[in-house]
Amino acid sequence: MSLTTKTLLISSLLFSSIYANSLDDKIISFEKKRFSSNKRVEIKDLSISMKKELPLKGWYGFVIDVNAQIANKNLNAKDILFSNGEVVAPELVNIKTGKSFKDLMTPELTSIYYSKKRLIAGNDSAKDKLVVFSDPLCPFCIEYIPNVIEYVKKHDDIALYYYHFPLLQLHPASKTIVEAMLVAKQKGIKDVELKVYKANFAKQVDAEEKDKNKILKVFNKLLNTDIKLSELNNKAIDEEVFTDINMGENVMVEGTPTIFVNGKQDKTKLEYEMLGK
């Protein structure tokens, strides 16, 4: 390689590095100005947790961690922005395929999501690993989750990990069901998840029901358990529910069911059917 070529290469790399840092700063500055326009929002911290070069010349996608205070409540959220250094866009869609570039911005799962405690079917040492986030009152989940569990049970070379993700705004009653599921597992009841989804609580419980006694009564009847309300009103159980929710939010789970196949989110929700063959 000639001296001139080396000089040009080094200059190019330096320019790329300076441009990248400058673009990062622009994105953070843009976010601060955008949020500061709302007087009810006080930004505590903004940081870029993920940056990805897009298959679109000059464009990058950013996932920004937002720590803010709104009406005296702390909020931790993630925001996605796209930029080419001149303009910023909250959404980019491929005009040919109709697919959103946001699909490329989902973080991949790390090994912490493969905790044996979350394993509900298959072999923990399996090469292929599935992770699902689900709400027991989500109509699609009620049909989908049993199919995934039963598929994995037929294949020892797949591991399935389950995370509770109750959609509290849509289905307030789901939190009580989730709490009861956790207590049932503590009591050694096997296949709790499969039994709950096959019981189809959506036909038995109003999703907006907030009376925990009513919901628990249905749970005990359908699963033949004798769980007491006092067992649900437990700080450790409550923390476990919100730990699961946070685990989902950290990898940008927004709805249910959401499934990750070998660390990557599968929007089709059907890739698991190609495993074990």
C-alpha cells in the first residue's frame, strides 16, 4: 500500500469517526430540545443505547434511553430516531416492501434472558432457544402460546423461556392472574403456563375486572388450586411481575405475544416451526 493510499485511508477513517460522534451529539441535542418543549417533562438523562447503520446510504438508526420525570413520576422509556445528519425522522419505511426500518432496531437478547428459572419447556442446554413475552388475557396469546409450548415439548433440542408481560392498560385483570401463576409455580404445580392458556381465562374473567378476589376465585376453580389472596399481596411476587415487564421493555417489547428466536425478535411469529427439523 502506498503512502498516499495509507494517508487517504487514515483520513477517511478519522472523518467517519468525527462524523459519527458529531451525529450522536446532534441526536442527543435534538431529543433534549424536543422533550424540553413540554413543560410537564423534566429530562433526567438521555443516552444512546444502540446505533445501527441502515441499508440506506448515509442513514443511521438510534435507540435512545430516556429517563424523565412527568408529574412527579419517574419514567424510563426508549425512543427510536433515524437520521442522515441533516434530517431526523421518527419512522422510515421501505417504499418497495412497505417494511419499517424500526424492525432492524430491536436489540438482540443477551444470555441473561436464558435463565433456567424462566424455562417452561425443552432443554436448557439446547442450541436453539425461544423466549416469549405474553399476557394470559391476550386473545392471540391464548391461541399461540399453547402451540409453541406443545411444539417445544416434542423437540428436546429446543429451549423455551417464558416472561410475563401483562398489558396493564388493556387488561388490568391479567396482573392478578400472573401473580397467581407465580404463586402456583412456587407451590410446585407443573405446566402452569400451559394450563392457564388452555383454560382460556378470557372467557371466564372480564379483562377490566379489578376485584382480585373474583379473579382469584376463577383461577382456583380452573386450575384446581387453593391460593389465598394474602399470597398474592406479596412484595416479592409484585417485584417479579415488574422485573419481567422491565426485561421486555429493555428489548422493546410493545405487545403480546412477542417471540425471540435465538436472540432475534421474530415478527412473523412462525420461525420456531423451522427448528428441530
